[in-house]
Amino acid sequence: MSRTALACVAPPSRIPLAQMRCVYDCSEVQAKLDKLNAQEHAALLKTYERMLAKGAQRFQVEEALIKSPWSAFAREPAGS
């Protein structure tokens, strides 16, 4: 296959393997932080502050969305 033929190959359909997901509600964390007694719970205070600083969005991999990884590999064009 020539280079021009490779450039004309359609990309495989999108395989949904991962997504961004919200793992907690920042407003609830902020409310708990506001109620917290800093002197008694210094470690928890730092944890809540880190949670707010990092945000609630996490990258989650969904391995169960593909029945077999070999079927995904079979859909890839040769040589990629």
C-alpha cells in the first residue's frame, strides 16, 4: 500500500474507553470545610482544602465497555 492510500483510510469509529467524571460535589466539600473546627481537625481541614484545589473531575477508564481488547485491535488499520 502506498503512502497516499494510507492517508485515505478512514479512522476507526470512536471507542469509548474513558471519560472525565465528577467524583464529589465541591459545594458540599466547601460547606463541610466551613463548619469544620480547624484546631480539632487539622488533617481533615488539609484534606478538604486539597480536594477543593484539585477539583472534582477525574479521568476514569471504563475497561468493561469493550468486551474484548482484541476486537478493538482488529478494527485498527494495519501498520498503525
